[in-house]
Amino acid sequence: MKHQEAVVDEDWEYRRLQLPPGVSRRAAATQLSINAEYGGWELSTVRLYSDGTRRVWLRRKRQPATGLPEVLV
């Protein structure tokens, strides 16, 4: 499974995964479930190519920026 860099939009961040042709449907579903459970990703788009390769786009809501000082009122 190849991970690509995340693409950041206004409200969402996207990550593309490429699953090789030999990966079964069940194994692909398991990998995507792990990403959803531990990374907070949800399925956005899946493309299945004639050679069996799957390109999957995952998305998740952007988290507020961290490392900024909090304002005390």
C-alpha cells in the first residue's frame, strides 16, 4: 500500500492510497477500516483499474492548528 501526501482543503484533508492488484477486497476493507479507526479517515472515492489496482481517496475534517498560544480571558 502506497501512501501519498495529504492534500488540505478549507474544511477537509485528503490522502490518496494506492492498493496493488494482488490485494483482495477483504484485505483492502481491513486496511481502510484501520485507517478509519485509528486515523479518523473516512472513504471519499475508490477507483478500480483494469489491472486490479485500486486508488482510494480518504478524507477527514481538518483539526484546528496546534502550537498556537491560547488566549486567556
